[in-house]
Amino acid sequence: MADTWTITELANEQGVTARAIRFYEDQGLISPLRDGRNRVYANRDRVRLKLILRGKRIGLSLAEIRDIINLYDTPEGEQRQTELLRKLIRERRAQLMAQQQDIAVMLHELDNLEARL
Amino acid sequence: MADTWTITELANEQGVTARAIRFYEDQGLISPLRDGRNRVYANRDRVRLKLILRGKRIGLSLAEIRDIINLYDTPEGEQRQTELLRKLIRERRAQLMAQQQDIAVMLHELDNLEARL
DNA sequence: TATCTACTTTACGTTAACGTCAAGTAGATC
DNA sequence: GATCTACTTGACGTTAACGTAAAGTAGATA
């Protein structure tokens, strides 16, 4: 298993276009190293991309995903920030759980629908 | 409890703009009756709007929501269509369950994050 | 009867998230 | 050394989902 990827390798693997990945970089969501002009993606970039795509699949905007990434990237032990971070995490968790609920309701309705057939 | 609503009443209640509701109508997602030129929303329209907004909250596009609505609106007992319907329902259910999974992973990551604080 | 309020339609504007050329470069291959 | 391949950086185009006037109407109220 390689430990670095080119942009097209990563794009193919993750099922997105290279253009999309470059766009995420423009938006400050991912920052690969360079080999000359060319982008080189390490595993942490790959993990980051997966996080982005997971966020997209559940309907988060890139701005919201950036907020979540910022939670991850905040230096540890910054006491002044900790309380704020906890709050943001709680809010995000509440939103995700509400989404779970919405999906549960929809699944239930699909069950009813199928039962009617 | 009233059994009909004006567009602004419904908009305020559901936390969206009247413009958005009219847009959903343009897209064929909802079809209220009229009192002269004015739209009159009955309870089934209200339920329909809730379905639309629930879909939006979990990141579905209006086109996808329309597909789901079409599942609901298909006349019962159309034997020829039944098998296709079952298939569409199964696919949609699979997608929703995948989304549940994505959300579960994110919730887990938030837990880890909070634990680090 | 004039004004106010809540609706209507029409139409152009806006933002997010890329798609789609165009033009250039750098390394490998014929 | 020319051609091929995989990258690069602009820059303009596109679609979805509304926002935002503009201009008109119909019923209630001063």
C-alpha cells in the first residue's frame, strides 16, 4: 500500500473529480504537500478528504465541514477555547442526532409504504 | 386548530419563507387549492411540506424529494409498477441507512474529540 | 373612497459547488 | 528532440434553490 497519492489517484479511489479536490483546497479544507508544482497527498490528507466526503453525503455544506475540521485542528490544551469547543461539539452532536431522527422517520414511512404494496 | 392555512401562516409555522413554498410548487412538489388567486393549504399540504423540509434537512435535493413523493403518490394496486416501486424503496432505504452510518461515524469522532479535551 | 394589508405573478440577481475549456509545464518514452 | 502523459493555474460557464424587487389585485378598515 502506497503512502502517498497523486490527485487523480486519490480522486479515482474516492470517486470524485480532481477538480473537486482542488476546489476543497481553494476553500481551505485540505492542504497537501507539493513535489515541485504537483500536489502530493499523504494519509492524513486522505483521511481529511474522507471526512469531507462523509460530511457531504449527509448534506453538510463545505462551510459546515470546515467548521468541523476546525474543531479537529484546534491545538490541544488551549484552556480559554476549551469551553467554546465543548459547546460547538454539543451543538453539532445535537444537529446530527436530529438528522438521525429525520432519517428514522423517513425509514419508517418507507416501511409503511412497502407494507401497503 | 384551523384546518386550512395561508401561505404566510404555513411559512411562519414551518420556519421557511413563502417564496420557498411557492418555489416547491413550481417544482411540482406541492399543489394547494385556491380561493380565487390565493393559495389555501389543507392538512395534507402541510404534511407534504413537512416531508419536503425533512428531506432537505438530511441533505436530499428537491429532485430526490420529488422521487420519494412520487413513491407515495403512485396509485395502489398497479401490479405492473409494484415491483419497480419495491426496488426504488429498497434503494432509498439503503441510501438512508448508509447516511445513518455516516452520521454514526461522525458522532463517534465527536465523542473522541470531546474526550481529548 | 382612499389607504392598508396580504396576497399574487414576473423577472432578474445571488450563492455554493463544482464543470469545462484553454494554455502552459515537466518528466518519461519513442 | 518530438510526442505523450499527467499534472498545473486561470477563467468563464452551469445548476440548484431560492432572494429580492417591481407591479398589480382584492378585501378590510378609516
